Amino acid sequence: MSQTTLLPADAGLGSAVTLSGAVEDLSVIEVLTLLEARRHTGRLSLGDESPLWLWIDDGAVVAGGGGSPLAPARHLLAGGHIVAEEVESVFDLLRRRHGDRVVDHVDPFEVIGALDAVVAQPVLATTLAALAVSAASEMLLVRSGTLTFAEAVSPPFAVRYRTPLVVVLESAASMVERWALVRSRVGDDSVVLRRVRRVRADCAPLSFSAIEWAALNEVGSNVTVGQVARRLGLGRFDCYSLLGSLLERGLVERDR
């Protein structure tokens, strides 16, 4: 069993505070509630490789993820909120700073900061909250791993994107409750789907949201469910829900 270090009662925002311990010993909900109550700011992460993470600002949730820091840009593009040229301008900025080889390993707040300059605040706020809820739901499902909180300073724009912890946890808990059913419809991240060649007569007329159309264009050519999630900047629950809906509508089918 790993050693757990708890936050001192008098810890302030200026302190280099760290919480670390096995998730088997530390409840994610209890840790988040503690961070909210003491209005801490920093990053809570779970796991070592490609960790799930939440950024906490003064006790509220600002952002979260579990894969590429470019997920918010991909999510906005897939949802039709920005165009490819705007995404490319963000990527170009990051390439100039870091080079092609490290663009997918930059600080997520660099990406968010670049998007903050080109995306309407309510739209970006909704996207960041959705990704944070997805990350929180996946954290709640993890049964082993190291949970770590490292206190740090938020960028100035973070205050505009705070979501109350209770909102994030309520939505994440709802995802957890429905996860088994949602997953049963799709399978796992290794499943490959393909578009059907013909649709049933009872499927017509067809209409799609921007995100559904983006998903339809990603499936096929040996692309796995996990890859679809990454390309669309979606959390696992949202991706599985989206693809499960397309399966039920008879628009895609399992390739393998």
C-alpha cells in the first residue's frame, strides 16, 4: 500500500502543497470536496501514463482531460463551433513555440489560452466543462493508481471558466451510473466500426448534428473507437454514447 500525504489544515495558496496516495485509499470525491472547501488551486491527476486530470481554481473546476491537450480544439471543431482554419492557426502557434514533435505534449493551458482568443467565451466554457465532467467520470471509475494533487498558479483567464464542483460531480456521477449500459452497446476502445452501405427505409429522413456528422466521417478504414474519441476530442462516455446512438439508428455497424 502506498503512503498517503494529506493537505495540512493551514495550507495556503502560496504553499507548495502536494497530496499523493493510492486511489484505493483516497476517495476522489472526498479529495475534490476538500480542495473545494479549502479553495485550493492546482492540478489533480490520477495515473502515471496519460493520466486523467482536473484543474482546480480556487476550489472550482476549470478544465480536465485524459489524453491529448489538443482535445478542446478538436472538440470545438467536431461540434461545428470553429472552422479548420482556426484550429490550424492554434496548431501553427504551438508548432512555432515547440516544434512539430512536441505539439501534442504541450501544457493544456497553452491550447486553452490560444482558443480563448478566437472562441466565444460561453462556447469555450461549455466545452471545457464537458471535458472536465468526462475526466471526472473516468476518475470515479478507476480502481487502482496514484492520485496526486500539486498546487500551482492558474493563468489569468481561468477565472472565466470556473464550473462549481457540485455541477461537475453530479454530471460525472450520472455518467458512471449509465456507463455499463453505454459501453455494452459499443464494446471497448479496440472496436472498429464502419458506415453501412444502405440505410433502412424507416431511418429516413436523416438529420445529423455537427458532432454526429463528424463521427460518421471518422468511422471506417480500421479506425478504432478509441481513435474516434481522440480525433473528435471527446471523453470516453460521450464518444460511446454518440457511437451507440449511430449503431442503434442503423447508420454504422461493427467491422470487427
